[in-house]
Amino acid sequence: MTRLDTSRTGSRLVGKPVSRLDGFKKVTGTATYAYEHTRMGQGLVGVFATATIGRGDILKISTSVAEAMPGVRRVITHENCIPHGKLDPSEPNFTTRVRPILSSARILHYGQPIALVVADTFEEARDAAHAIAVVYRQYPGTFTYVDGNEVLDEKMAAAGFAGATAVGDFEHGFANSAVRIDATFETPMQLSQPMEPHSTLAWWDGETLNLVTSHQTLANIKTSVQAAFGLPPDHLVISAPFVGGGFGSKLAVHADLMGAAIAAKMVGRPVKLSMTRRQMFGLTGVRPWQKQRVRLGADEDGRLTAIGHEALVYSNRNDPFVEQTATVTRSLYAAPNRMTRHRSTHLDLPNGEAVRAPGEMTGLLAVEVAMDELAERLAIDPVELRVLNDTASDPETGVPLTGRRLSECLRTGAARFGWSQRHSQPAKRREGQWLVGMGMASAIRFHFQGPAEVEVAVRPTGRVEVRSDLTDIGTGSYTILAQIAAELLGQDVDDIDVVLAHSSLPHGGGSGGSWGAPNTGAALHDACLNLIERAGAQPGPDFAKQVLSANPKGLVAKGSIASSAETPNWETKSRHTYGAHFIEVGVHHLTGELRIRRMLGVFSAGRILNPKTARSQLLGGMVWGVSAAVREAADVDARYGNIVNGDLAEYLVPVHADIPDIEIILLDEPDLEANPIGVKGVGELGNCGSSAALANAIYNACGARIRSFPINLSKLLPAVQQL
């Protein structure tokens, strides 16, 4: 039976840079996103009014003026909203919690919805929302962390990870290490901010709720919405054919979906609702503020003897999320004495959620900067220090690490980048008025395997159809699934129709956590093999003809992959993706101006299904890492709890002029210990370690070792003025 070729060169379509099948629709504006759908031209529009205090109660809310304004059909508040479930903060999976809105007079954070106006047009709804008058009773809130705030030890971190681990005797091992690093790092609140705002169109057909929405994982929405409205599975229909980015912020239900569903029920008409960009800063989850302590102990030759990584994370107790920051250290480097720990502190701010590369981005920023400090203390090259402490077995569990090519990424990157030209001492290389430096960092990302099912069918028309509720959030899902099916069945990519993102389709696991391609791809592989077996046909250009000759009405086969928990002996291996980042920067010795000159990433993520779409994902991740290191921070007013830079004019992200040409090298080799097709995800790997590489490059350029992020001009300028 035909299977995907395990060599690097034997595939006909898989591994080739096929252009996105949905690209034409997107560039011509014919890809219809959630807010652009209409139903018989009769859809109404909803707009939220939001709280202007950080904590308190609504004493009085006056809607009479708003209700009398032109085009307004309904104003919904906590006083008249229909019941729709309760939030259970003890539910460990943040993505499936019920998240009610307008359910009480209590204000838990700034920007919380206090009313929903439904009107004929967006402008009418917006103007009426502004006309709502509210009287509050304000309570003191805790909006920023200060020493003395209550801190809790967490037994569990996000994504099911243990909150704390220990191997050997860390305290003794660290105290007796020849060389020690003890450093504290602080990272700010950050947000996903995808290009497409969170949007939903909802309507009810009797007791059936229909949703066209911008979300990453339909299964999460099903669980949450069914519980909220008491719906049986066949009374909920969800569609999300095109999603304009998510980065974790569309894994769970948010106010747009709940508001549209509630409003549609109450007015008896279709309602669509999209968050404004400013509302997205208060109505979607955030990457929480964190403070990390990293302790590294080594012998005089550079071998690590102790690793300790502790993370203090803000977690709103009403909707908790403890980012798994310290887990990144558990499988990265060898050391006999180890400790990781997560603690949390409550703040009266929007709840934390997954933001691209949760855990790894922030965790590696701290650990890899600390490794750079250790290399300097030991007078060892930073690349060589990491290679020296590489390992073939998981340092905590002792099981083999599959596809472990970290040292190869490091060596390949160093040779390609010209790392040998780097000055070991900071601020030693000048080009005119510019101080020039290089930095690097390792990358690692955990490989998740969740359950997924796929159908593949030969239709009576002779077309092959792939069916899954997997979403395409701009990553290329349509394309890679067509490549896999075409490869296995001997077809051309143009012969394959890919139907995605509808709740009537087989559960594909959704997009997020870098699991979409490996999980759904493996299930599709299984489905194609089952189809070949059922049909008794040979893959090739006439495959469909062979199938229809015996099955004129067509033929369907299903395939699946089990979750890691249901896969026998899964725990006998440890599976990750790997990489190495290299960055060269210039820092102006008079002004402190920062310029990134070159970037290189070398990555090992198993079989690469499509180098064009994979490169696109990795590019975006690397740019995100730059943004996190030197641009992004949601600045909270400690008095009121509002984000003062809550729009894209002041919440800074890189622009084209900030980013140089980026080179990416893919070490393409299937990891068949990960799944039958040897594929692991790349969506977040580019964002793992690139921030640390930039911070290390800045230090090498000008000697500024900055551990509070982002690294901005106010922090850089004092350092360069001392040179």
C-alpha cells in the first residue's frame, strides 16, 4: 500500500512549494470572512458599550436615549439579557469554558461589556452605544503587581502541564556549582491582535443556532456554546471557512460570539457583531505579565550542573490561565539537578490566554539570555555552550528525544551566518557611528498530538474531496491537505477539493498550538490509505475512474489519529521541534537607535509538507519575536486598570522598515516517532528564541544587558551614553 515517501526527495507533491490554493480568492477579495456574510440582506448589527472603570458595580444604567435613536432595534443589558450559562473557573481547559456576558452588575475589568446595542447599521449601533449613561460604584482594584501581592503556587499550568517539577537536588547542585547565573526577567502584557477582528454572524432557525464566526477550533466553540445555551449537538451549526489570523486569541469563545447569539435570539433576526480594534484590547485574552527567575549552575568546563526556572504569572482568578512558561526548560539542556515552578498572582485585568508560542516565547527569552550570560562568564562561545549541553534523552524523564537536531541547527546556522566573526566582548565592533553585534539563541517547541478525523471521498463527478472541520487561519491548511491527498492517490493538486471548517464535518482538531497540520495531516494519510484499500484501486491519474467503475455513486473513507493520551507507549518518547536563531544589529552610539541588519533561522520540524507555506509561518514567528523583544507592551494605568495604548497607533509592532531580509533554512527530515507521516508543526517555532537572540545581539553590540522588556530607547540610551 502506498505511503508517503520517507526520503527527502521521493515525494512528487509533498515537500514542494505549492502556492496556496486559496490565494487567488484572498488577493481578489472573494474569500468571504465572518463579518462579510449576510443572510438575505436582513442582518442587523451589534455594537458593545464597555465599562470605563476597572472594578466595581453598575448602580444605574440608562438606555432610554439610545433606544430612541434612529435604527435601534434593541438595547441589551444585564437587566434584560437572556440566561446563557455561568463561568466555571475550575474548568482546567480555558478554551471550552462558558463565558457569559451582561450577566450581572459587577465590573471585573476595564472594557468589560455593559450593554449591546442592536441596530440596522453599524453607525447607528455605535452612536447609540455612546449614548448609554452609567452610574458606577468603584472599588479599589489591583492592576499591577507589586511586592507583597498574594502569590499562589500552581499545581497545574496551561495545556495540562504540571506546575512544578524537580529532578535531583537543585538547591544543593546550584550552591555547589563552580559558576552561577541568577537573573530575573520581566515581560509585559501583550496581545495577539490578528488582522481580522473577532467577528460573528448569528441566527436562529427555531431552536437551532447558526454561527458564521472567526475562530480557530470549532470543537472548543461547540463545547462552550452548547453548555451556555443548553443546546444538543444537532442544534448548533458553525462555519468558519476563512479566518484572518488568530494567534491563539480565537481558540476560545469571546464576547463577539456570545453577543451575536444572544442578540439574534432576542430580536429574532440575524445579527452580526465585530469587535472594534480598541475593544479587542479589553475583550480578548492577553499574554500575561510575567516575572521569571532563571538560575544556571555549571562546572568550569561549561557543563550545566543545575537549572532552575521559576515563573510568576498574573492570572485573573475569575477566568484563570497560568502560562506554561517554565516548561520550556524541561527538555532543553542536560543537567542533573533541575527545578521548574509556576506561581500566580491575581490582577483585575482581562484574562490571560494563549498568545502565539505560549510558554516558549517568554520562557526562552529568559533562559536563552541567561545562557548568553553564562557563556560570557565562562569565556565559552555561546553556540559551543549550547552544543556542549545538548542531549539525546529528555533531561527530566530520561526517555529518548525524537528528531533531536538542535546541535545541527546550531552548527548549520553558525556556519551560514558567519558567527566566527563575532567579537566575544561587547561594544568592540564599530562601523562609523554604529556599534554592531551578533546574538543567537536556541529554539524548542513541544509537539502536541490531539485526536483528529478526516474523510476523503471520490465523488460521482470524479473529483476527490477532503473533508475536515479544521480551520485555515492563513497558514495554508487548504493547500497542504490537497498536497497530501494528491500525493497518496496519484492525483494532481488541482484534482482535489478541500472542504473545511464546518461543524458537520469530521473533527479535525482545529488550528492552534502548531497541531493543525500534523494531526489533521496524519488523519488524512490514514483516510487515503483506507480509501485505496476499500476501492481496491491503484493510485494514479485514473484513480477516480477506477473507483467509479465499481462505485458509480462514489466512495468515502475515514481516517483518524488518536490523542497522545490514547496512543500506546506515547510516554516512552519525548517529541519537540527545534531551531537556532542568529541576529546582527546596529546600535547608534549617540542616539541609541536600533537597526536589525540580518536575521537567520535554522529549523528542524520533521517532514516539511510545503516549504513555501512553512517559510511564511516561520518568517512571521521570527518577526513576532522581534516585536516582543523591542516593541510590544500593553501599558496599564495602575490607577484605573485601562490599557493606555489600546490601539495599533500606540501599541507598537514592527513595520517593514524595521525588518531586514530574513533567511530561513529547513532541515527537512520526517520524524516518524511523532506520527505516521513524520510531520510536526512550525506555526510557533519561529517565535521561540528569536526575542532572546535579539536581546543577546543588542548586548554584544553595546553592552546593555536589559532584562526588563521591551528593550526600548529609554533603556538603551543610558547604556550607550556611558561608552
